[in-house]
Amino acid sequence: MQPFVYNALPSRVVFGFGTLAQVADEIRGLGCSRALVLTTPFQREAGEALVSQLGELAIGLYDNATMHTPVEVTREALEVVKNSGADCVVALGGGSTIGLGKAIALNTDLPQIVIPTTYAGSEATPIIGQTEKGLKTTQRTLKVLPEVIIYDVDLTLSLPPTMTVTSGMNAIAHAVEALYSKDANPLISMLAEQGIAAIARALPSLQVNPADKEARSDALFGAWACGVCLGAVGMSIHHKLCHTLGGSFDLPHAETHTVVLPHAVAYNADATPDVMARIARALGAESAAQGLFDLAAKHGAPTRLADIGMNEADIARAVDIACSSPYWNPRPIEPAAIWELLENAFNGHRP
Ligand code: NAD
């Protein structure tokens, strides 16, 4: 056994079907009584329904959460927090909504109850990414770790088929990079394999029947497991590239993870053969990189950066940004090889 250091994170998790009914109890459990509900314009109706369900425990709805947590949106939301006298936030939605809740917590220390409706995993991490003037920066601080996560499998039944796959691949990316992280440890690696396997098992069933409750339950468990991995250990080249492409080129988050992941894994394959074997085993595939590519491609997810808004002319700048302040990576960062990785992802080559 390799020596390791493991930091456990404090968080309360409520997981099940119909658990949305427990939000009021969780607000009271935190000693709060004035919740500001957060969501996106797309999920406004669900946000309004939650506000009315909470009655006098809710003091309003802010429904302008935006992908990549732009600082202008956070400023606007902080005004609403100040004027409403909110004593906690309830984030209902995907990583964008949860990101806004974290940004509010960073500035105010208000406690957060988060109700994830995608598989992005942000709810389980003390990480916040924020975008200002076209650059996304991330920081780790316990100030943004949500106090309570309520997973309600029923809320994921509406996740559209393509987003189900891309969001699931986003989750898998956290587990994959946890396995070769410089802080890897046996507990998180076990969870990483379980998370990858649960999502890989769920996606084929969900393509046939998006309302398959057992498969939705597997996928949401997998999202939690993978989110815990992201929260516990450092990430590498894959996350660096995705932060670069999302923050500086405004590419969509989950789709970018989906397209880049097989290529990032191929980049690290020779440096981490044992990890590749674990990923392949969890996927039930011969090869980690090809297994990941096939999992996305077979279930209707995009496989080319060209198809999700990237211009080929921007690859050079993406290489510069990603290589100028790289995250630790098991294989040294070689700009020419990163360029090739992005070219392959741009064209959708099977690794
Ligand atoms: P998202 O939150 O932007 O959601 C995408 C769209 O899908 C939104 O319009 C949303 O309202 C809608 N949606 C969400 N759940 C739905 C459902 N069940 N049914 C129908 N529509 C639904 O997308 P995301 O991929 O979950 O999150 C991306 C953001 O999360 C990025 O900004 C990323 O940086 C951040 N993120 C942060 C961390 C972290 O640890 N800090 C981790 C993962 C992702």
C-alpha cells in the first residue's frame, strides 16, 4: 500500500425518491427560516413550485443562474440576498445553479442546501469556479462546501437524453482523474471505480427508457460518488483543458468534458497503466480511452469539439492557456502533444 493522506469533508446527504418533500425540515435543521431559492431561467417553474411548497420559509426566487458562474450574475444575486434578508440559500438545479449558491456562500457565509438535478457533482465539492473577463479561475475553500445535499431521483427523470449522457460523462471525468491524482488514496479510488461503473451501467438503460427509476438511481448515486472524488483529490490535464475551453471559449461544460475525456485519458495512458486497467474494468471495456469514447458515441453524445462551438483557429490559444499554468499531471505537459490531443478532440478521432 502506498502512503497517503486523506481529508474527509463534512456534509449531510439525503438520497432517495421524493426527497424534495424534506427541504423544509432541512432548512429548519440548519436553524434557518428565510430561504432564497436559486435556479436557472429554464427551471423557473420548478423553482416557483419549490417556493410555494416552502411557504413562509421561502423569501423568494432568484432564477438567473448562469453557466461558469460569471461574477456579474453573482453581484446581482448578492443584491437580492442583501435586500431580502435571506438566511440560507436553496439551490435547485445543475452545476450552474449550485455554482451560484457557492458564490453567495463565499461572499456571505450563508449555509446552502443543494438539490442537484444533473450529474455534474459540484454539490459534493469545496471548489468554486468563477468567470471574469473571459477567464475562469477556481479555488478550493470549505466556505463553499454545501451543508446539505438532497438527492431526489425523481427530479432527474426530466433530464433530456443527450444531457443524461454528457452529464454522466462529466461525472466519470472526476472519477477518472481521481484515480491518477497525485493525492490518490485507496478510499477515493474505490469510490471512483464504483462511480464509473454505476454510470456506465445506467446510461444504456436510460437511452432505452429515460424514466427507468432504477437506472436513474444508479446514475445519481454515481454522480455523488464521482463528485466526492472531485472534492477529495486534485484534478489534472483533463479538467485543466475543460476549464480553459469553458472559461475562455464559452464551450458548454458537460459536452466539453464528454469530448475531451477519451483524449485526455489516452494522453496519460502510458504513464498510468494500472489506472487504465481499473477504468477499463469499471467500464466493462478493453481499453479505458476507447471505452470512454464508445460510451459517449454509442449513446448519442457529441464526440467532436467542432460540433460544440470550437473554432479550429482557437486551438493555439487554448494550448497556450492550458500549458501556461498547468495542474499537476502524471505525464509531463508537452505543448505539442496537447495540441495534438486538442486536434484529435476537435476532429472526433477515436483514440
Ligand atoms: P447546468 O447546471 O448549466 O444545466 C444545464 C441546463 O440544464 C440548464 O438550463 C438547467 O436548468 C437544465 N437542467 C438541469 N437539470 C435539469 C433536469 N433535471 N431536467 C431538465 N433540465 C435540467 O449544467 P451542469 O453541467 O450541471 O453544470 C455546469 C456548471 O457546473 C459549470 O459552470 C461548471 O463549471 C460547474 N461545475 C462545478 C463543479 C465544482 O465542483 N465547482 C463541478 C462540476 C460542474
